[in-house]
Amino acid sequence: MWIPAKLIVHAGNRKEAIAKMQSALGEVIIDGIDTNIDYQYEILKDEDYQSGNFDTGFLASHIIAGVKINEN
């Protein structure tokens, strides 16, 4: 059995929150199942995401970690 988890960080501004989330994702240890932690980390490194230049089509319009989400 596995239990889904959510990781939330709070900070004074977007830049600090992204840095906190990158740090927190780097400390997560999950064994026995595949996760999307590396994918999430790559999203956080994207310039458009960091600048707040994104919308609900972000994943469909970006290649993240070599993956292009198809919006069909």
C-alpha cells in the first residue's frame, strides 16, 4: 500500500519559495516506487516558471526533462 504525499513550502516571495522547494525535493527519500520528483525539480529550474510566465498550458508547451506532454 502507498499513500500519496504533498510537499508544500512557504516563503516571502516566489524566488525564495522556489529555492525552498528545490531544497526540500532534494531531501525527499522514497523507496520502492517510482516518483516524479526529478520532473518536478526540472519544472522549478525552468526560466518561464521561475519568472511566473506560465499558464495552464505550461506543461503542454514546454519540454521538461526530455518529456513533452501532449495536449490531445
